[in-house]
Amino acid sequence: MISELSHKLVLFSFSICILLTNCGTHTEVQSQEQKIPENTYLNHSDTARYVGMNTCKLCHQGIYNTFINTGMGKSFDVATPKKSAWYSTNACVNNNFTDKNSNIFYNTYYDEEDTNMYIVEEWLDKKNLRRIEKVDYVIGSGQHTNSHIQNVNGYLNQMPMTFYTQKKKWDLPPGFENGMNSHFTRKIGLECMSCHNGYPDFVMGSENKYRSIPTGIDCERCHGPGSIHVNQKQMGIKVDTSKQIDYSIVNPSKLPIDLQFDICQRCHLQGNAVLKNDHSFYDFKPGQKLSDHISVFLPKYKNADDEFIMASHADRLKQSACFIKSIEKNKNTNSLKPYKGAMTCITCHNPHVSVRETNKEVFNDACRNCHGSTQFAISPSKICKTNCVNCHMPSSGSIDIPHVTVHDHYIRKPITKKEKDKIKEFIGLYAINEKDPSAKTKARAYIQQFEKFEQNKAYLDSAKKYLSSKTKEDIQNNLHDLIQLSFMIQDFKQILNYLAQIGEDNCSSRLKNLSYDNKDAWACYHIAEAFLNIGEQKKALTWFDKACKLANYNLDLRIKYGTALAQNNFMKEAEEQFLFVIKENPKKASAYTNLGYLKLMQGKGNEAIMNYNKALALEPDSEPALLNLAGYYVSVNNKAKALELIKQILKKNPKNPQAQQALKQLYGK
């Protein structure tokens, strides 16, 4: 339907533009009455489809021309010299750095035709070990950063180099520092992609595979899907927007303040995003309540008002007296209408115009509009005549992104050194966009905080308090979360206990759905591991198989299934799993490691060592590959080489138990 509509718009663009030239301005009273319920946006319907920014620009060319130069419009694109902030300044910028934790040297270059960009990873303590990978996409507008994405058969991963444009400096991406360098393996999942870009065509049953990817955040992320709006204008349905709202498309300025904020908060409220039951990162549409789909949590600390993360603009603004007083002033306004005079993001920002191209007086005037009034009057001697933002929204570094300064949107008087020096104290996780989240939502927030951000067992203790398992009904209602929590604390018996209480067949019938987050597949995997832990191999394989059928393109699950098959002497079936992974993503090192193990068990030493070397060419510090290769050398009586590999593992990770045990065996202890 989308492609058909777009095709027609291209063929008849001239006639449509004549019809739609003023579709967003004050026009004649509608020629055909819109018979819709009051305050209902038609594009919230499941039948509404996204038409793409090129369709929008047919009638809104002027807005399009400025929007594509904003941070949103430039958020994502193919890797070309035009997109690269580094390329435009490379005459004076070093294109390399060394990760001192790993002793790895990185540099980047464009080929002679300035067509393709490459990243080079060179291991300084390993002779002739270099990996060169082509960059497919650049993510980031270039106002703060450019990071780089690799596409392997649709699987997207972040690459280990970021250009920090404010300091004109190359370094590791955020999260790769302090010994956490994941090289070319960090998955770009739907949560990341859906904020940093327009909505992609995601492959169900995967974590990071896409059929197609747009280039930049587009109009419909803030206005909602446009097919109904376009169809109405084609049919001659007009709306006098000076007198009423056009309900075929969302105009954020016509929304109540909370719903205005929710549009911005969808991406400018970074944190621990907890999806509601059966929702995905696709589901929220402008004009809806964000908390119906997602609750965003952040850890809150006492005495840490000066600390904030990069995309926390909405949270910080809502703490400001400016915002709070503007809401109080308008608290009696009809909640179904916008608050006139209330402070929102668009009080200062025009989302269609780049901040770089906005005169600073626009921001000063936003302050003066309130502080020049009777209610907010300030002594003239105290009014900053040059730049209000410099003092009251100072630039400083975020706690999650290095080499970047951003304006703190917590508007206030400058804080004193005494306030900064106070010892911060953890209070708990706080839902920023929802006043009273459910117990289940809170539990998921603590589970995800442990899983994604900080492995503090106190988070799991908190999660347990919010998850009831007293009755069979409780277990059924909280099944996914109870299983995941038990898996995280390695309480496999508890997982099987839940299974026994609700019945294994009942559990199996509940875990059968495909979803964007693969939650049923992951629950099946956790159950498989529980059976594996107690030696119930046959049942474990049944649940592994179920997990992989639900998440057919989750390559990590397939590798785990293949490993379990090999351990049970199903060599042919195991090999099929590993070969599927390699065909899907030939840069998946763990698939080669496991295939090498399989070949070694089959007595095919040459094929084993070939696969181990392929794994190590991709990930030279892969501990499983090094251990397996050491095992190969033990099998051919080359203990010296095996010892060298074991010492290499222990140099990086002295606590590796398998390497410690192998070392004892090699020394005959």
C-alpha cells in the first residue's frame, strides 16, 4: 500500500502540489465535512501508513529544506565524505588513536575515489595482525559526534571509532572505554535505531537485522503516519486550521502539554526504557501517551543535581522552576487543549530549524517573555543582557558521553562548589514519564538496570520484591520476568519449579509468540539452560529448538543450540546450526570457534585449526577461541604452543577458571 501510494504521488506530483500547496495553512472551510469523534486523530488507526519524507516535501518544501539541516534530519546516513564531519576537517585532525587498555591502534581513511570509508584495527602486541572493515553508515548529526555502523547481510553493529566533533578528536565510542572495547560486535538493536533514525524495516526473530534502513529522522516521527492526511487532501477535504484542528495528521503545537512532551520524550528522554506488555518500539504515535507504551526509568541520587546524561533534556527541563511555575499558572486549563503560555520544548526550539542556524536572541526572547512580565519580574540590574543560557543552562559534560559538552536543560541559578561537593546517595529508580508505574513495570526496570547498565545484585533484590509468585495465577502473569530473574541469579531449580507449578505443557503453550523483543524465545532459552544444568539433555534440546524457531535470526541462540547438540553427539545437526550462522553473518567469530570444536571432535584437525584461526582473525582476544586452539595443540603434543595461548588468556583475564585449570594440567599439577 505504501509503495503504491508513493508511486501515484510521483506520477501526479504536479497536480497534487496544486491541490495541497496550503494544506498546512489557513485555507477555505473544509469542502467536505470531517465526520470524526472529537479529539481523535485518524492517523492513530492501525490502517494509517507511513508515506516517507519525500511525500511530505511535495507540499511542504520550505519546511523540508530547513528540517534536513537539523540534528534530526542529519541523524543517520550512508558513509560518504558529505556525511562525515571528520572528512570536512581532516586537514587538521589526526585520524587515529590508541586504545591503551587493549594496546590497539585505530585509524580511518577514505579510498582514492573518496567513495568508501574504512576503519583499521591493528594489534600492537601481535605481529601483522590488522583488521580492515568498511564503514556503511554514519550515525549522528555531527553537532556532537559521528559514530560508525557496519552492515553485514543486514546485521548492524557499531564500529570501534567515534569522531567527537566539538573537540575534533577520534576516540572509542561511549561504552567501549576502560577495557570494555567490543570491537565490531556491539549490536544495533531496534531500541537504538528507532531513536537515532527513522523507523527501519526490522527482521522479526533477530536482534539487529534489517531489510532496509531510512536515512535520518523524518517528518512522521513527530506528526504520525501520513497516509490518511495525504488521501484526504487528494480527495479535496480541506480544514480551516485557523478555526479547528485537522485530525488527519498530528500538529504537536495543538496537543496538551503532556502529549507535546511525550513526542520529544520518546527520544530525548534516554534511560532504562521498559516496554509495556505486548508493545514494541514501533508502537508509540504522536498524540498518544508515551507511558501507555514505554516507561523510562533513571537512577535517582540525592546531592547529584549537577549530573545528567546526554539525552535527558525533558527530565532536566521538568525540574526547572520555569517549567513548574508555568504549569501552575495554567493548571486550570482544559486538559484536552494546549496550555497557553506553558513552557514546552517548542518554547525555545523550532524543530524544523537547526539550533546552529537559530539566532541566540530567539532563546533570550523566550526568557524575556516570562521574566519581563509582572509575575516573573526580575530587577533590571540582574537581567543578563547578552546570553541567558550561558549562566542558567551552562554547558558541561554528560556523564555517559565523553568529549562532549551540552547545555543542561535544568534551568536555575548557578550551583555553588559547596553543593557540588556533597556526597551523592542512591535513592532508587524513578519513572520519569509515569507517576505510578505498575509493580511489574518496576520489576522489569530493575531487571533491565542490572542487565544493561550496572551489574549490582541489589537491583535484582528490588525486582524480586515487585514480582509475586505466591499462586499459579501470579506465576502465569509474571512468567517471563520470574524466569529471567531466576536465570540472572543462576537459580535454575527455581525456573523448573515454576514450570512444575503451572505445568510444562501450559508453559509451552504460553511461550509461542513472535515479537520484536523475542521475549518468548528468550524465556524458552532460559528454560533450556535450566534443564541442561540438571542434566536433562533431551528436554533442554526441545526448549532450545523452540527458542530458535521463535527467533530464527537470533544468531547467539543458534550457536548455543548448536553447542548443546554437539555435546549430545548430534554432530550433523550442530554443524547445520553453525553453518547457518556463518552464512547469515560471516563475521561471527563464535560460530567459527564452535565449528572448529566440532571438527576437532570429528578428528578433522586441519579443519579445526582453520576455523579457530578465522575466529581469531576477527577477535584476536577471544578467550573461547584461544582455549580451543590450545586444546588442539595439546592434542598434537605441542604443549609449548598451548602454554603460550593459555598465558595470553591469563594476561588479559587472570581469573578465567578454564585457563587456570588448563595451566595446572600443562604443568602437571
